[in-house]
Amino acid sequence: MNLLKKLDGMTFRLSCTALMVIGVTACTPDKQITETPVVAAKPKNVILFIGDGMGVSTVTAIRIYEGQLRGMSGEENTLSWEAFPRVALSKTYNTNQQVPDSAGTATAIYTGVKTKAGVLGVGPDVIRADCASTPGTELPTILELAEEQGLSTGVVTTARLTHATPGASYAHISERDWEADSEMPKEALEQGCKDVALQFVDFNKGNGIEVALGGGRRNFLPATMIDPEYAIKTGERHDGRDLTREWQAKHPDGAYVWNAEQFAAIDPAATDRLLGLFEPGHMQYDYDRTKDGSREPSLAEMTEKAIKVLSRNDKGYFLMVEGGRIDHGHHDGRAAMALTDGVALNEAVKMADSLTDDADTLIIVTADHSHTFIMAGYPTRGNPILGKVIGNDDHGNPEKTYSLMEDGKPYTTLGYQNGPGGIWPADDHHYERRDLTDVDTTDPEFVQQALLPRKSETHGGEDVAIYAKGAGAEKIGGVMEQNLIFDALKQVLPSEK
Ligand SMILES: [Zn+2]
């Protein structure tokens, strides 16, 4: 007890698991020890983690999954951000949409202004996909403000660098899908609107973005050019421009890399600027990345290098790190992919925490929106989170066989309200749920069952959590409009001090 009390007053974290490792048996799983105290100073550095689509049910499932990977029962596990002292709820709706998309939500976080779904870095007066309506609606982003005030900035994602969440930090455009010029209507090009990739290379605030790592290489390369990694793929641009070369010409101090070997060879202590584009499209799911020894860095490795490059600036930095494919796993109805990418995000947050000091760095972990992801049924304690439900008997002990629904078939703990695993109408209009008795639902290819049939599972509209620690973390608390996260981020700006 005394030891626990003493530990409570210290400023570093000891999870229950760690306490048990060092022999403190008094620690019980429901005794959550959080880091204390919240440091009141303004942050010199801000690191914002966005788990794309990482709603609260997803966090719970990642927690159990990550614990079970380490041989635990799982429910009692603590993810890196779950020990942060500040927690809040974020209301994620867009100005014109009850259930939001990532473009509008990212814009709200980076600019402090809620806006419409589908638009990047522009306010709600814009008309989506209408180039002519853009002028005058552009909103300064935290990344631009940080650059203008002499800080270093970075954007790291496992999605395309031009995708909604990273794109909203540097681009101002009325349509998120205009990632390359080839995806824009002729009219928009004639009216002078620039695609997202071009806006990245033309970015001219401060001395430019120092670190940008992710996928989306095809949007930077001309359609006439063969991709360096895949002989059967080409670039996407119709204007003939190789934006990776233009970026290098514009930034002679910068290094451009496109695979893990080149990335590993980068010495952050001797690198001022780094652009990495590791796939033509999104980077791989972390499950696939680790399975075949692929030529891509992990999210934690990208986070580490980004922090080391950015911290060379004594004035401080703003870094956004997105676990971009948690969202895609959910859209595919494949919980295993969402959860393994969630574990990768957990590693990245751990990395950031270990490289920084609470006294001068604010770390925020949140999601842009939720999904229709459900954890339900009455599985016994420690039941495999991706498995079929085995319940408890009348005496509270695990049953010997799977629990059955009223249709006489087993079911999984994890499922979706809609998605590809929905019950699709058969030719005779007879709807029937698939029998999972002989199906290995822990197989990474497995698609979770859903109520409603839809090719791509949708986002969810309930609140998501915000976790914060370090300097300025007290700005996070209560039930917050999502755009108020900006008030916490902007504390990094010298003008706010
Ligand atoms: Zn999505």
C-alpha cells in the first residue's frame, strides 16, 4: 500500500503489469494508476496522434487484442495512451453531416473550425467539389501557423500522404478526392485549383514541412513513369510532372526515400528534411507488413525518425501521426486488420512518449470519428477477442461449446452494424446468416458478420475519446466539440505564450 501511495506521487507511469513484474502484488487490475500531475506549462512541442476511425469500442478491442498477443487475458491490459492523465469526449459531427468523414473532422482539429464533410482546410461556406467557391474560405492550419512562427513540422501517416487526415494539415481544397490532377474535373483545373499532391510540393509557409512520411507515391509521379517498386504500376499525374524531383529541387537540404532500406539509412541527426513515399497507394496493413518482411517502415519507426529530425529545432515542433488504416480495416469489415494497426499505433505512441519529456511536450491521442464496430454477447473472461463466443455456465464457469444465437448458430464477439459481412439478399430473397461453426474467425482474412449489407462499412457517429499528457494537457477535458482540440494544439505557437 505504502509503495503504491509513493508511486502515485511520482511523475512517471508504472502500469499494473509493470508493478506486478517488480513484485508489487497489491496491484489489482481495476486499480488504474495514471500519470500525475498534469504539467501546467505551455508546450514547446505538440505531437497529435489520430487513430483514424478508432472509436471507443475499437480502443477496448485493441486493448484486449494487444494483451492477448502477450499471453494475458487481455481485459486488464493498459494501452500506452490509457495511462494518460487527461481524457475527454469529442463530438465529431461535420457542419452538414451527423456522422462525419475524415476530411471535415481533420480540418476541425487543425483549424479550430468545424466544416463540411469532404473538404480539406476550408470553412463551411465552401461548396464541395466546386473550385470556384474556394477563394476566401481557406483556414490557416496549426501546421501552417507553426511553420510561420519558426517551428518545425511533420506529417506521418500509413495512408496516402494526400489522403484526408494528412491532407487537411497543408492543403486547402473543396474536394478531398482531388489528390492528383487526373482526379479533377477539367473545369476545376481551368479555374486554377491545385490537386492535393501539388499543394504539398507548393507549400510555402515558413521554411516548409520538415518531415512527411506515408504512402500515395502515385499522386506525385506522372502517368508516363513506371513506379520504382512495382513494374506493373505507373504514376497518376496527367500534367507530366514528377513532384518527387520537384520537391528535391526545391529542398536541396532534403532527402527523399521510397523504401525501408533507404529510410533506415537516414541519419536523423544529420537530416534537415525528409520525404518518404513508401507505396503507390496506402501503405500496407501492419499485419501484411510484418508477415512478408516488406520494404516499409513501421508507424513507430516513422514516428521515431520524425521526432529526431524535428527536435533539431530548438524552438520546438508540431507533429501529426496518423494510424490511417484502422479505418480501412473497419471499412473492409476485417476487425483483425483494424486491431493490428491499432497495436502499431500503440507502439508509435509508446515510442513518442519515450523520446519526449512531459515538461515541454504535449501528446494527444484521439480519433477523427468512430465506426459501426460492436463488441457484444457474453463471452467468458479471456475469450479470444477475434473468436467465437464461449459463454459461462450457470455456475459462472466457461462452457465447453460455443454459445448459440436463436438461429442455432455460433457468433463472434466483434461485429458491425453494416458492411461487407452483412446478410446479402440471395436470389430467392431468402436471407440467412452464415453458419460459423466450421469457420476460423481469427483468420486475418475473416470478414466479421454485420446486420446490413454494404460493400464498405460506414463510419459511426457517437463521440470518440481524447487522451492527453504533458505540458498543456489540462486543455483536454469534459465533453468537447472536436474543433476545440485546436485550442490545445495552438499552445505550441510562440504567439500564444
Ligand atoms: Zn473512413
